[in-house]
Amino acid sequence: MTHRPSPELDRLLEGYARFRNTGWTPNRERWATLKDGQQPGVMVIACSDSRVDPAQIFDVNPGEIFVVRNVAAMVPPFETTPGHHGVSAALEFAVQVLQVQEIVVMGHGMCGGCKAALTRELHGTEPGKGGFIADWIALLDDAREEVVAHHGVEGRAAERAMEQAGVRASLANLRTFPCVREKERDGSLNLRGAFFAISDGVLHLLDEDTGRFAPAS
């Protein structure tokens, strides 16, 4: 197959050239320490949305955070049925092998996945035409009920409520994993909810006692 010229790939390669000059070369010692393994202390579960890169938001060096990104930053509940459990596999690796001390679930403003969960606009569509997304965000169906009861299905207030409800739902699902429950109980693992507002660039943290998000200090 002959590939046609791609300005998108050209931009990536230009970025790679900048990385080699300003990211890799000046930090060779750092990269040398990573060539034989990784020891991140934090796992971040975030949305695949191109506007919310955890490494950029938290301004971390390579090797500092173990990241899983998917539509709406979702964690499915623990289950043992056969299947391709990508998020569960990454979670198991982070907790059991890397032994991270912190898991941060970070939702964000203007999340298309959460909006689709709220409106159910993709409900009933075929795989390849929205069905994969619909099945995935159905994980938010229970959380959606309370949001709809208080805010309806339209408007920014309802959307933000759904985005933040998604974080709480993923935290609840994390606690269905025995390895997570055990480590949280003995104090070797902390779970935290976060929300990044694209509109103003402010990171909010969840207070699980009150259920509210407040700007990080």
C-alpha cells in the first residue's frame, strides 16, 4: 500500500524532532534509569480526549505516572467472565506488579462520552456506528439516573453533573476489585477523584466525605 502525503504525520515527526532535541537529549540520565524498568508511584485513569493529557496537566517526567485512557475515564466493575478486560488488566498490573501508591480517576469538562451517556443518543446503534461506545458508556447508566432526576438531560449543569458522577462511579467500581480493597484497607493504596475543567484549566479534587469537587490548592 502506498501512503499518501500526510500533514498530520509531518506535524508528529516535527514534534519528534523537537523531543529529541529538548526532551530526550538533555535528559539522557533520566532515560537511562528507565531503560531497565519503571517504578511510577501513581496510576492515572483519564479520558482519551485529546485535550486532557495527564502528563501535560500534571507536568510530570517520563516514568512518574502510569496512565490508562479510555472513553469517559471509565473503570468497569470487577468480573471474572471471559473477555478482553483491558482496563482491568492495566489496573491489575499497576496495583500488583508496579505497586502504585495512588490511583487518580480524572474526569473532565465537555466530555463527549459523558454527554452521550446522559442523552443516550447512541443507544441502539450497531457496533462500528456508535454501538461500541454505547455499550461502554452504559457503565454510567446507574449514575445517570440520579443526574437526570436533578438536572434533566440537557444543559451544561446536567453535563457537568454527569462528568463528575462518572468519576464517582469509577471510584466505586475500583473498590469492587479485591486487590484494590485490600490495599486501600491496609493503607498502602489511596484512591482519589479529580476533574479537569477545560474551560478555565482548573483541576478539582473530590472530597468523598461530602461528594463535592473543589479546586485544588
